[in-house]
Amino acid sequence: MNASQRFQLANDTDFYLSRQLILKRDDRPLGSEIRILLEQQPRSLDPGTRLSSNKLACIYSEMLMHTQLMAFALKGHVKPLERTFSRRFVCIAQPDLADPALLEELIQSGEMLRNHGQTLVVSTNALAPADASFKHKKKIIKHVYLLKDHAIELALDHHNPHHESFEILTTLDVFDYIKIPFSSLDLSLKLNTNPDEFNQLYDRMSSLKQRTHVSFIADNVEHTASHLLARALPFDFFQGSYYSPADPL
């Protein structure tokens, strides 16, 4: 399948695969992330609710193929700035983690990446569908632990630190990374009007890092003000158009 090919949503809206760098505090790359974006609107797509299972299987295979090809291309041709480029994030909707075929593809991709000195990271949202059965949720949890058993890391995508989540995946301490979308926090206003809220967020993040050793990723950082504020909080990594554009594959 051609990497530049556009897929169709059920409602005939185009979408595409997009890749974006994730940087460390010293501006060296941690790695890159591949996700599905709407073509008409630059926002993430939750594929679990919009696409057929056959289309999803095709798209996820395409994502993993790109991930493996990029890792292979980088091995042996690493520039000094890219020597820390060790993580490959792929965004998977939580309901799709119950698919045994996808699980096997993820495990195989993780093994191939390790052969190239890199690590696969599955980035997923915390919320399961409201109508998901207990059996379906149990299978997701089982597969999550199988991913961990095969040295695949997990990232919690689109986390709002102001809202407590009671979803089981957020209580199992399985995540290696927590991604917080900066655009949804509106922290610039909160910092100016209520410094205590900023301090409380700082303390919550610091406490969680000490308890679980999770790393925080500031996502969707678009402006200088957001960048400066993200640096004032205990984020470990940074992502957004302020640092690099999201490049279509």
C-alpha cells in the first residue's frame, strides 16, 4: 500500500497518517509518533468509533509498517543529534487492543524494533466505549499486560490532569508515559488568575512521577507562551508544532 494513499472514513471524510517528533528537555529527539488525523480538521481521530474493523486492520498495519521502515532506515545512519532517538509511538484506540491479530502485529513490530535498538510505545486513550462488555474490557487488560511482557511501553493519550478518571487502565499503573494536551488546559489564563491551581498541578504531577516513575509529555504545544509554561511544569518531553510540524506520510 502506498504511504501517501488517502483512506476514506465511513462518512467519506478523508484522513491520513501523520508523524511528529517528541523532544527531550535538551531538545534532542526521544522519538516520533504516528497517528491518524482528519484531513479537513487538524485534530486527532478516534478510529474505534468511525471505521470498520477491516479498514482499521489495514490502517494499523500501515502504521506499523512505516514504524519498522523508519527504524530500519535510521539504524547505521544515525546523526549525532539523533543518537537518543529510541522510541516509536503508535496511536491505537483502546477498544482495538482487544483484537488478537492486532496484538500479534504489535508484538512482532516490537521485536523487530528491538533488533534495531528502538522501543515500540503504544499510545492509547483511557476510556473504553460505554457499551463495552466486561468480557471485552477483560480482554483489553489481558492484552495490555501481554504488551508489557514483551517489553512494549504504554502511553496514556489525551489525559486531563484536572479530572480524576475511574477507568481501570488508569488505576493499574501500566503506563510509562502520560500525554497531556496543552491546548485543553488553558494554563496561561489559570497561571495569571490563580497561581494556586498551577502549584497544585505541579504537585500532582510530581507526586505521580515519584510514585509510579511515569514520564510526562506536553502535547499540542503550539506557541511560545505554552512552551515556556510547559518548561515550568515537570514535563519530561515535549511535542507540538512549536517544535516540529506534523508531517503527513
